[in-house]
Amino acid sequence: MATFPDTPMFRGPNRPQRVEAEILNLEYEGAIPQAIRGAFYRCGPDPLFPPRAGTDIGINGDGFVSQFLFGDGHVDFRHRFVRTDKFLAERKARKALFGSYRNPFTDDPSVAGVDRTTANTALMWYDHRLYALKEDGLPHEIDPFTLATLGKFDFGGAMRMPMVTAHPKIDPVTGELLFYGFECAGLATPDTAFAIGAPDGTLRHELWFQPPYGAMIHDFAITRNYAIFPIMPTTADIDRMRAGGDHWAWDPSLPTWLGILPRGGTAEDIRYFRGPARWSFHTMNAYEEGSLIHLDTTAAPTNAFFPNIDGSRPNPGEGDFYLTRWTCDLASNDDSFTERRLFDRPSDFYDVDPTVVGRPYRFGFMAVKAKDRPANTIGAPHPFNALGKIDVTSGEAMLWYAGPESAVQEPVFVRRGDDAPEGDGYLLAVVNRLATGTSELVILDTARIEAGPVARIHVPLHLRMAFHGMFLPDTELERARVLNAKGKAA
């Protein structure tokens, strides 16, 4: 078998892992809080084979799901690949058959028409079921206990859109699932769809529309009454793909548009607000304030992950993200939005208390690049090396620096209890110790993040960088167990 490329996308925290594992009774230091009873899941990319084209971007690996199961003083670990159609075809062939990221024209002819999704980006808990997500395909149901892949989900055929975002939202008041898809009519098409799933697992609403231009819409946001779609100039071109080029390219000649859609409205009800060319992967939250719509998100002046539309490559340093507030005024005749930076350090991978999604809020959590600390020299340059909490009303922030030659992954917030005030609880995050090739799951108290972990769970493995995770309390797991048992009995 060929070797993996010696590039930052395949070194350090991005080094391929390529294993499935089960480890009972992980070692840990400190005390695991009572609130951490349940399972912490992670989803990310890990290439099973060296890339067909000889090189690749890191986000194109096969999907995996990890589980840390907490209970009775024990922490158990499981890690499995998602059995997508792509994974199964390549494992049978013992080599990569699918080519460049999101470009089927670079695939081996033997897999023409095979579902290319890797289900490698995020997780969703909906109707007491766990799903692995990637924005170019349908959700793949995962057994929350064994991590076995159970099949694809499309609301029993009721859904017309052929893919689901990796960043759906659950309304904390209504319990509705709000989600969308883009390129719904085929490669490089502008067709976008927005849908709402009822709490009982049925599809309540599906609306198709066309934004000002076709773009990569990796994340969106909701408020009490609206869905917000950032349309940014990372664009697709079918002729470029046919020629073997990148699916996405950055076109700075185009403006950014924010589409504000009433949650029960039609395509004609969408109002668009214009701003300068920006790129954002992840939103923190959004909320309404009178006629104002505030969207707190990452913002960078360019998309350093993909080439420019002229074929040149952006300077990676220009792609740093900063937490930024974009504000639209629905009462104004002006079609522009304003922007204001909320935090002066590069950051991403945001989380908030689930009780305030789409509502006015105070606290957010994030992975941070603390550039005033020693730079890591192993693997990718300037990985996130700190975890942070910010008060978006005052701008006050607290940081925990993970230490030299260490890279932090996305933090996930867990509430201290049902009656806890907003933002009071714990952060869970994997930390890669690059010098030793091992990993830790750290638990931080959000009331004193800067004091460091209250517990460190040691994993005697290199855990490749994941994208997104979630925590399920033991009450949800038990409910899923009961429903699963009833389903088998029926």
C-alpha cells in the first residue's frame, strides 16, 4: 500500500488513525463530576487508505464516531468507522476509489453513481436516535451503544432534499429539528432547501428556494421566529470539476448575503442583507432584539481552505477566524448588515448552553488560538491550543492553555444540572499531546476554566482531530435503550 502524504493535513493531530477500538476502564486523574453521567460522542474524518490523487485535504477522510461512556466511576471508550457506501466499497477493494473532495469526476469508474458521503462531520440526536452527518448526504443512523451503522435516514421517504446539513438546530422550546441542504438539485446548483422535523420524528415542513448565488453553506442559525442563511463567496463550478479541479473556490468579487427566512414562510418571504466578502464555518448563536437580528459567528476575510477562483492559493494566515456579530435590521429599508468583532483572538468550534439556542444569551464556549503562547512545532501549524469562555454581553473572556506541543479539539458544554443557570456546567474536549502521540479527554468547570481540568481521562492512543461532538445524559440513553427494546419486541 502507498504511504500517506507527508503534509500538514496528514501529520501531527491530523495523522491517520485507521483503527477501531474498545477500551474498558480508561485511566483518569481527578474527580468526574456527577453531571457527567452518560456518553460523550465525537465525529470526524480518518482516511482508510492513502488518497487516490496522491494528496487531499484533511476534511475528506472516512467518517468515524467515538464514544466515551461514563457511569459508576468508570469511563469506557469505543471507536468505529461509519459504514457508508464509500467506506464499504473501498474496504472491499483495499484501496481508495473515490477522488478529490466533493468531485465525482475524479473517481474510479467502478464507483460511478455510488453515494460518496463520508458521514464525517457531526452528530445529531433526534427522536431518541443518533445520527452521523455530512452536508453532502443523508444522515446515517448509529447505534448509540455499539456504534454500529444502522442505515440512512430520510423521514421514511417523505423528504425530497437529498442531503442534510451537518449543523441542524434543535429549538429548545418547541423541540423541533430545523435543518437545510444546499446543491439540492445537483452539483454546483444554487437550489437550497429548509425543513422542520417535528419532535415525534415526522417531517413537518420542507421549502426549496434559490439564494442570490450558489455557495457552500456549512452552518446556519435560528432565532425564535427566523432561520438565517449566510451566503458567502465559496462557490462551485461544474466545468472546473469536470476538468479535475476543486469543487469549491473563493470568489472575492461577490458580496456576502444573509438570508432571513420566517420559519413558517415561503421563498418570497426571505429578505437578504448584503455585506463584504467573508467566510465563516461555524455560528455560535443568533437572537432577535426588537427588529434587529443578531448573528454571532466566525468571520474571516478569505477562505484559506480552498483555492481562489483564479487558481492562486490564499495565505493561510489570512484565514484566521474571529468571533463577530453580524446585525440586520428588519425595520430598515437598508439592505446592508453591520459587523462587530466580539473577541480579539482567533477562535472557532463554538458551543452554547442548549437552553438558549436561538434566544438572547450571555455565554459562549470555543477553541482558541493563543498566539502569545509557544507555537507547536509538530504537525499542522498553529492548531488551537486553548479553550475559552466568553461573556458576549461584556466581552470578558477566560482561557485555559493546554500546554506546549498540545492541540485542543472542539469543546462541548454539559449543564451542571436541570436547574443550573445559563452556562453553568462543564466543558468536555479532547487534547492531543503531540510529543507523546497520546490523547486526553479533559473536563473543565465553566465557573473557573482558567484553573484547568477537574479531571483528565487518559487515552493510550492518538485520537485524530475530530470536527464536532455531543453529550447525551444517561437519562436519554436509558430512554433509547427502552425504545429499542420495545421495537425489537414488536
